[in-house]
Amino acid sequence: MKTAILILVSLVLLCLSPVAQADEDQSLKIKPYGYIKLDGSYDQNSTSHGNFVMWVPLPDYEGDDEQFNMTANQTRLGINLKSTGYGQLNIYGNIEFDLYGSVTGGTVAENKAILQLRHAYFSVQKGNIKLVAGQTWDLISPLNPSTVNYTVLWGCGNIGYRRPQIAGWVTMTPNEKTTLIFASGFFRTIGSDLTPTFSLATGEASDGDDDGTDAGIPSIQGLCEVKHSWTENGYIRAGVSGLWGRLKAETTLGNFSKYESRALVGHLMIAMPAGWGLSGEYYLGSNLGSYFGGILNNSTIDGLDCQGGWASAWFKITPMIKFTGGYGYDKADEVNLLTNAKEQNQAFFGNINVALAPKVAFGIEVSKWETKYKNSDTADNLRGQTSFTLSF
């Protein structure tokens, strides 16, 4: 931990070291962006979240339980900020929202959505060194499949999310066609409030605080990646990433049990000049519910091991029509799972996105979902989803 702190402090000092005289007209250019999106979906059975799907819950009765949902909650608004007149420093900022803030809150009417903060961060770059501070994507698992479904196979093989962080990036270019990226940083540890495994004294209980907060230290993430291009639109990306975080289940009497979150991820993307490509990731880890691993099962003090991955292929049929298909799979170790907890989750999907006009797109996706429960049945669902998007 001390070594990681020293490296990050060194990067900060390098970024903030004296630079060439800045222009008198220093400014940050502001550029809004976003899109308006309407999603409509039909499900053969009930799903985890209705407007989108991450897993299929066990049915209450035999037979299908058809569902229809329509929402504009994925509508997104963002602002980019870019510096001018700062000499050798490049400064960039981003704030972004969508309307899915009600997912983790109480019951909210579908036509009264709540803002959700997605990104709020800035970066300072000098040469090949960059410092990032704020809330943005995890370093682990940097790729996402292209899905119409709002969640990009999260809970079904794809891990990583957004969280507060301070991270340093170093980019190296051994030659004009190859780029190497090394990144690492400290991240907010987000957990739940577990009860310690020892016998509690009379009147003793879990303290009610997030176990990530109780740990007293941030999590650490790291990323190493190489990208090699052979043409303007042909390239290969490959890399590994990982995380380690400590959590502490504490009681109202100050007693505690410590446990960990950890992950190791490999990723690969190949893009061909002809307009087609392949991508995928595979991960191994433990206690990854807050990173969308282990089918979002709660962490355990003994460690809930999990593994999964996804693979996707795409092809541009014409410059205005793109087809994407793929598969995701996630598995939680049944040893530390409670009865009826989610044990395995898998999904096949295929979609077509069509540019109807400049900035206007139509998408349609069909996906098949299966979720197996420990010592219980397997729930399945066939989903059809459409989307209409106006970007700006």
C-alpha cells in the first residue's frame, strides 16, 4: 500500500510540475452531448428489473408470466470540458447523467424518473502521464459488449462499474503502431453490512455501516494493455487488469472480521478494416457483487468465489446497419451460497442497429436468459427489445 501511494504521489507531482508559460486567455470549452432514447421490451417471464434484465427470478407459479415495459430512462445528458491556453497541460472534465436513479431507491412512478450520476471527474495530462480524479469507470474489465439492453451483460460475465477514484495513467508508444498503457489507483470500496462470523455478545449487533467504509483504506485497481494497429481501422487490444480491496464487518462493540474482494481479468478485442470484429473478457475473483460479478450475490466473510466471461462479434452489413451477437456466463461458488441463491447465469443475444437518418437510430435485440438457483430450479426468459435513439 505504501509503495502504491508513493507511485501515485509521484505521478501527481509530475503532472503539476512547472510547465511552459500559459496563455493569458486560459479557458475551458464546454460541449454538451447526449441522446434521447425510448426502449420497449417484451419478456416471456418476469425479469430482475423489468426495463432491463440482469437475471431471471424464480417464478411464483408454473407457466409463462408475460411482461411488457416501455421507458425513456436511458436518456442521457453529459457535458465535456476541455482546456485551452494551459501550456503543456491538457485538462479534461466530464459530467454525465441518465434517468435510472430510481433503480436503487424506493418505488418511483415510471413517468417520474430520477437523475442518476454516472460520471463526474476530471483529468490533468502532461505528455504521456495523466491523473484522473472523480467518479468514472473502474480500471478492471475495460471492454463492454454492444447491447440494446441497458446493462451490458453485467451480472452475466461482464464485471466493473463506476466509482469514486484517483488514478494515474502512463501511456508509452514504442513505435507509431503500438501503444502501451499502464494505470493504477485508489478506489472507493463499496460493500454491504455483514455480520461477523463469531458469536455475538448480548446486545451486540452489526454496526450498520458499509463494510468498505469500515475498512479504513481504499481498494486498489490496476490495468496493463497493449494496442497494435496495422491499418487506420484495423487493430488488436489485449490486456490484464485486477483489483484488491479489504472490507471489515464491525459490531456495535468494536469487534470485527476482515474479508476481501479481489479479481483478475483478461480482455481482448480485434477490429478488422472490413468492418467486423471480435471482443471478450474472462474473470476470476471473490466477493464481487458490487462490481456486478457473481450474479450480484452478496459477499461473504469466508469469500464468495466466482468466475465468468463474455464473447461478442459484430459486422457492419452496410455503413448504416450493424449486427452484433454474443454470449455471457457467470457462476458463483455454491459452497458459500444460501439455498435458492443465484448459482449460474447465462445469456445469448443478437441485435441489429440501423441508422435511419443522421443522429437517429433504431435497434432491435433478441436475447435468451437462463438463471440456475442452488438446490432449486432454473428460470428462463425470452426477451425482445427495441430502441429509438436521437443523439446530439
